Amino acid sequence: MSQLRASARDLLGRLGAGGSGDVRRVTLEVSAEGRTELVTVTLQPDGALLVAATDGTSDGPHVRTALRLLAGLASESVEEARESMVPPPPAEPTRHPLGEALDELLLAVARHGVDAATNAASVDEAVERLVELATKNPPLGLARFVGRLRLALQRRDAPLTARLLDGAARIAAQLREGSNELEARKTRALWLGRPNDPETPRETVYDRVLVEVGREWIAGLTRASIQRRYLACTTTGEVYREERTRPETGSVGTCPRLVTAGLAEVDLAGSPRSIRLLQYAVSTRIGRDVWGRLGELAVPSVEELRPRFRAATKSAPALSEPFVVVAVRALRTATRTLEDPSGGLLPLRGGPTGIEERMASVAERGTLRWVAGRVEDAEGVLVLEPFAVAFEVEGRSVFERLR
């Protein structure tokens, strides 16, 4: 790190004075503990820092190294003396019924392969056993895993199936280990947590203004059995998800809506993170300043979207389904791609019938500002499934829901 700073000073001296400005966002390639990760640091309007690393952490060695560089601290100045301790003997792995059921499912899919697993009786039996062990009312995380796996196998989507099975193998191992570390508790909560579970790690947030920018019914144990509502925060730009099953009731109001949350609980894991509104007020009147604020907080480019997506899927490969508000300036109808303000391209993924035509209609009526949608990986290329679009017509902010 000191060599990088010394080289930068040397080059700056040869370039001469001038070029003053304000750096708002940097992306650094950091090597630490034998691994190389990308760390993106963004300065928020309120002065707070938003930090994201491609290993899915916000306080790991790569993040700390990047922050030391930005803070102008030498790496050795923050090292603390460590007392040598004899490591405890490794604990014997324990048997866990749900972990064993996940292992059986992994083995069944691996034996048949992606192409044949959809119609394999052993795969169906492994799924049914998994559901039975999770009680008559399976947690939403586990239900969503089952729904995503069935869909991935039907589509013969090998990369997605591999990612789902990777996540299942991780939670199976953690269930056997029985660790009470925070990361293990976060993973278990993502898979098995329930709204009123006191063991689920959560943070409490107060006085947040949220805008619902999309909602949908997605597959759980059965088709279209889970509803998700996507709420974008006008303070941080983060998009949360509010979930419910068909027998349950969610918060009131249609989409779009303005939600002023006096008190809410947010899970610590997942992408998007789950939010539970406890005290809130709803309005359907959303001012131009609110739409403009979301545009300011939107992911500014496809280049910055990539490390965020990698970090999310790396931390929770089976259950992360990133949903973002991303800045755009044009729609290229011929190639079905969105163009961001810096010229980066983000292909559109087909959704319900008519979405592409509606997107083209919106692009003709006004100036595009941002699009809200789910980000996916299609053969190594990021694609966006659009849910809503914001644009301007003669100085007036317009929001249009696409699905």
C-alpha cells in the first residue's frame, strides 16, 4: 500500500499542479490473506461511506486495507498485538436431519445431471423429504430455494443450478457444525428464519422514507406462492424486500406508494435484505423531489453494478436475487439493451409479454432516468429484468410500472 502511495506521489509530481476535484467513488483491487477482491467505496450525500467488497463482506481484511489507504494510514499503524493461543481441537461434526436432507438432494441432482434431474424420482423424493423436515409451514427462505431449484432444472440452467447447490451445501455444512458465529447465524436466518424469531440477527431502523418500485408473485413450494414488494430507501438507496405468502397479509397500499417507516426491522443477510414494517404510514402521493432523490441514489453505471452483483451472489449463492435501481439514459431497441450515463450497456431479460414494447414507448415519450429491476447472470453477462421505469416529460417526473 505504501508503494502505491509513493508511486502516485511521484507521478503527480511529474504531472504538475492542477486538476482539483472531489472524489465521490473509488473501486480498488486489494490483495490480502492470499486473495484478491474488488472493494468499492462510495461517499454518500450525508457524508457516510457505503462499502462493498466482492467477497460479500463489509468489514473484512480487503475492506480494512482499502479504508487504510483512503485514510492515509500506514498498514502497520493499525496492527494490534495478538496473544498466541493454542487452537482448540476440531469439533466432531454432528448429524442434522435438515442438513442430511440437503446432502441427499445434492447427491440426487449430481447423479442425474441437470438435463435429467427434472423428471428424476429420486430428486422429487429428496425435495419432498426436505419440505417435510421443515414442518408444515416451511420458512420463506427454504421455500424459495425449492422454487428456484425446480425452475432452474426445468430450464436446464446449469450455472444457476450449480449456484443453488453451492448455497445448499454451505447451509448443510453449517447445520452440521452448529456454529453460533454471526455469519453462521445470518445464513441460518436467511434460510430458516421467521418474522417473529428472536434468534434472527436484525437491525432496527427508524424514520426511513421508502418508495415501492415493484412487486411480484414468485415460486415457493408451489407456483406464485410468495409475494415480494421492493422498497427503495431514499436515505441510502438500498432496495429492501417485503415478503408474504398468500394466506398472510402484508403492509397496506398499492404500487407505487410512499412508505414513511417510523420503526422497522431489517435482516442482516440476503440481497435484497428483508424488511418488516412495524410502525408506518402510507401515501400514494409521491413528489418529484422523491423521484429525483431515487435517481441520485441509483447505481450510476453497469461497471459499478458488476462488483455489487458478485458480492451478493458470493455471500448467499442460493438465495440472493439482487434488485436495484440503476441509472440509464437511453434504450437501444434494436439490441434490447439499456445504456447507462457513461455508455455502459445492460441487456434486458424477457419478462411478461409486452414489456419491451412498453419500454420502447416510454423511451419515445420522454427522457429515461432510471430503471428498477432484478439483476441476473446469463452465461456470465449481467442482464436486467425490468419492473418499473422513471423518465421525464417536459420537466415532469413520471413513474411507470411495467409489471
